[in-house]
Amino acid sequence: MTNLRHLMKQAANMQQNMVRVQEQLAQQTVEFSSGGGMVTATASGDGSLRAIRIDPRVIDPAEKEMLEDMVLAAVDGALKKSRELMAREMAAVTGGLNLPGMLG
């Protein structure tokens, strides 16, 4: 019974650490640029898109599709980096265990 109690305490500590890490992730940001830096997307470590910056030189109605592609690439890249950051930080807490439902 002592082992079960110890295991439950470890699980509770892990959950508390995961909450702490999730709060920290929300404060961290990652960026990804496309079009040679013409479009930059910023996401937080919790996966929220925070900002999109577009260099005015690429705002040309005749090149609408190209701008859309650059925005999509920048956002996709920023969100991917955000998920990678979250996975790294959570792996540090869980010791690499994949615990469904514990990531928020």
C-alpha cells in the first residue's frame, strides 16, 4: 500500500509541475519567418498565435496569393515550433512518458 501511496504522490507532483510548465510556456514565444523575412509569425509556447508582421513591401494586390502563402507558411512554422517547445518542456517534466490527457 505504501508503494501505491508513493506513486500517487509522484503523480500529483508531476501534475503540479506540468501546470507550472504550462504557465511558463504561455509566457514564452517562438517566431518563424517566410518569404526571406517578409512575413513573421509569433506564437506562444502554449500554441497561441500572438502576432503576424508583414513587411509593407510585399503588400501588393496583384500578388495576393503569394502573400497568403507566406502568411500561411509563417503561421504554420511558428505553431510547429510552439508544439516542439511544448513537447520538450513537458518531456522534461514527465521524463519522456507520453501521458494522454495530462497536457492540458
